[in-house]
Amino acid sequence: MQPEPFLRRVLSFFTPRTLDRYLIAQVLPPFLVALCVVMSALLLERLLVLFNMLAAGNNHLFTFIGLLLTLLPHYLGLAIPAALCVSVFTVVRRMSQNEEIDAINSSGQSLLRVARPFVLMGGLLGLLSFFLYGFIQPHARYDFREALYTASHTGWAPRLQSRMFARPSANITLLADHVDHAGSRLKDVFIRDTSDNRERVITAASGQIRIASDSSAVEIDLQNGTIVTDTGIGVPTLTRFEHATRLLTEASHISPFRARGDDERELTSKELVGRLVDHNVAISRPHMRSEVHFRLARSLTIPFIPVLAVALAIMRKRQQGNAGLVIAFLALVGFDHVLQFGHSMVATKNTSVMAIWLPAFAFISLCSALLFYKSGAFQAMLAQRLAARRKTAHGNISP
């Protein structure tokens, strides 16, 4: 009998079978739910800070949405490992309680076989995370800093006060009977505009000052008012409106934001390797070397998160619950902090990159050893249970 070709064996290993499709179908819904929940929890605090800051600066809503979008890649990189762990743990725990794992093992499939589709899913997410950490997050981090810089340095500096004249530009005089504390919402507005060689007197019941969507100017939105226009020729004209937008002044001129690349976290993995090869000294070599190895270590450990979740989710019968999910959470948080510490040591103290890779290898070894142990113990427990059932059956048959 000739051995099966290596390529065919590899293709057979990665070809999903009925059990693989079933397990993946079970884990995808909780994974998506957990991903959304974790993303919302991570973004909530940052959203409140950004919203208060942009509201105080009278920035447009589109500026807030743009900053929010640039934050998504960063928090997505943190949410994927947590969501993967929670979803795999939940599915395997439910299957263990419903004795589906017993049925699978009784058919000759080990616990390692059960973990295989989850590990392959983790491998795909690890590959996605590699591109996320190495190519998407650097650009998103720079875009966030640039957008935050622009939002913080644009706007109309003078603050309006109730019943006081203000001149946002040489041709415009503005007055309002009531102005809120932020200086952006007005009531009973009066505007005199002498631009374009004509005089306009504008009155409105209310108005709101805001930054234009492209941050190029300061505008005022007016509601329920009239415009009296005098060109100096003929009778002045009267126009009534329900909503109108007027330009108050051009936005303050600010110097352009710096170019991308002053921070190693703003460089893609390809750019970091290129600078290391070219001996670029704009950023210290320990910082760049540490960043490259840190991204690789985080990506390579993601496929082993399902291994940890499967091993901790298996529970004994009649056991109401255990601290498996709590242990998994503490292991992930502790590993992330140790990895961050190693990253900092390599960058600032110029220590060996093994400060990053030793925790990664320890995490991989611990997860693998725990699953192998649980697989052997589970098989022994199942065999013992089957033997006990056979003994009981023989005892009932005997006279």
C-alpha cells in the first residue's frame, strides 16, 4: 500500500468535514456577539471623552464620526482575542453539559479533533490580526492623531455673550439676546452683513454656530427669520426663510500636521523592516525591533487561544460550574501585560527580544500541554464510564 501524497494529506487536513462545519456554525454567532459587546465596552470611555472635547470646540458631527472610525482598528485588535476565547469556551461548555462531547468521543474522535476547527479559525484570525497590527493600525493611528490635531486647532476663538456685539469678520456684526454657556446656541439673532457691496440685515429666532464639515470655515445655522437686502439701487428686498446657513469667518489657519513616521507605531511592518535594514536613525533601532517582534508574537499566539478555551471548558459530570472562564480571562490579561512589559524592556532597555518571545512560547506551551492533559484524562474518564456501564449491564443479565 503506497503512502498518501503529502499535498493530498495537507489538503485533507484543511478540508472542512461535517463535524468541522457543525462546530464552526456553532461558534460564529457567539463570536460576533462577543466581538460587538467587547468593542462597545472598549470604545465607550474613549467616545465620551472625544464627544465632550469636540462639543466644547463646536466641531461638526462628521469630525466625531471620522475620529471614531480611526479608533476601530486599534480596539478591534484587542477585541478579537477576547471574543474568540469567550465564544469557543461558551460553545464547548454547552456541548460538554449536553453530552455532545461524550458522543463525539464515543465515535472515536478525541478532544484534539474537536479543537481542530477552532484552532484553524484562530489561525485565520491570527493572519487577519497580522495585517491589522502591521498595516492597518499604523495608518489608523496616524489618521486619528492628525484628525484630533485638526479638530483641536480649528474653530472661532471668540466666545459670544448675551446682548453683546461681536465681529467674527470685517464685514459681519453679530448680536444675540441669549447665548448658552458654550457660546454656540443663540436666540433672537441679529446679523449685519456688508459683503459683496451690499448691506444685509438678518434676524432669526434661533441659530447655532458650528465648524463646516471640511473644517475650512465657521458657519451659523439660522431658523425662522428674515433677510433685508439693500443694494443701494432701488427699493430694498425682503426675504423670509425657515432655515439658512451663513458663513461667519474662515477657520483659523493652522500649520499642517507632521508627516507619518515619527513614531514606530505609525510605521507598517514592511516600513519597520526596511528602516532596520537601511539603518535609519530617525527612530531608535531598539524601538523598531521591539515593535516588529511584538506584532509577530501577538499574531502567532492567537491560534492557541481556542486551545486554552477548549481545555478549560471541559467539566466533570454533575459539576454545576467552575472558574474556567475566569481563569482563561486572567491568563489572557496576564499574558498581554507580560508581553507589553517585554515589549517595553526591549524598546527602552535594549534587552534581548527573548523578553517578548519567552512569554509567547510559555503561553503556547501551557495551552498545548493543558489540552493534551485534558484530552488524555477525558479519554480515560470516558473509558472508565463505559466499562462501568458494561459491568452494570452484565450484572442485570446474569441469573
